[in-house]
Amino acid sequence: MSRGSVDQNFLFTLGEVFRLIRVYADKEASRFGITRAQWAVLAKVERSEGMKQSELAELLEMQPITLTRLIDKLCDSDWIERRSDASDRRVNRLYLKKAGRALLGKMSGLRSELTANALDGISPADAHRLLTQLETVKENVKTAIQASGAEQSRKEPRYG
């Protein structure tokens, strides 16, 4: 593949892969009565129980109102619970409930299935290399965003 074709196709291909994986994950997660977005919330809470709703919104790059609606549905389904923070009653902390843990346990097989189907035909060594390279791409983009933000703040005068 020539450099020109990478320049022309990389971002579009990456975006299309992401879109297709989201569609596929939503379709398969519906077998468990859950959406991909709800699954993501449950998985993040499982990894960091007791986190603030505001922290989770930032982590998922989601608007707080959107996350609040997702959490409302997860609470109504008895998969997650909000607990008031002991030192600040305005703050809600998130915890999995027993049913949420059980659901995530069942869904771990689905995660493996989705990954296996997406990586079909790719050797384990190449899959690890791909993941490492995607992590590098992610870090490169984060660095570029930070550099761009710093450059913008130096160039653009602020008023008000």
C-alpha cells in the first residue's frame, strides 16, 4: 500500500470500523436486553466502583444529561445503584448491584465472541501488534490534541 492510499483511507477506514463495531455490539448486546452504551457504563463502573457520575461522564466522553438517562435506565433495571457521597450530598457515586454483576458475567462471553469475530483471520501475534499500534495511534492523537490546544490558546485572543 502506498503512502498516498494510507493518507486517503486511514481515517475513513478507522471510522468505518468503529461504526461497524458499534452496530454489531448493539445488535448482539440486545440479546441480553441491554444496549452497547449501557454495557459500557456497567463495565466502567465494575472497573472503578464508587466513581462519581461526573467522572464517568468525562471518562466516557459523554454529556452528563445523556449519562444520567443511561444510569436511570440501569437503576430501573436493578443493575446499578447511586449512593450519595458521605462528604458531599450533591455527588452521586455508582456501584454495581448483584444483578449487574451477573449480567456482566454472562456478557463476558459476548465480548470474547465479538472480539474473535472481528479478528477472524488475524493471528494472535498480529492481533497483539495491532492493539499495540492502535494504542500508539491513540497516544499520538492525544498529543496532537494537546499541542493543538496549546497552540490555539497562544494564537487566539480571548475576550470577556
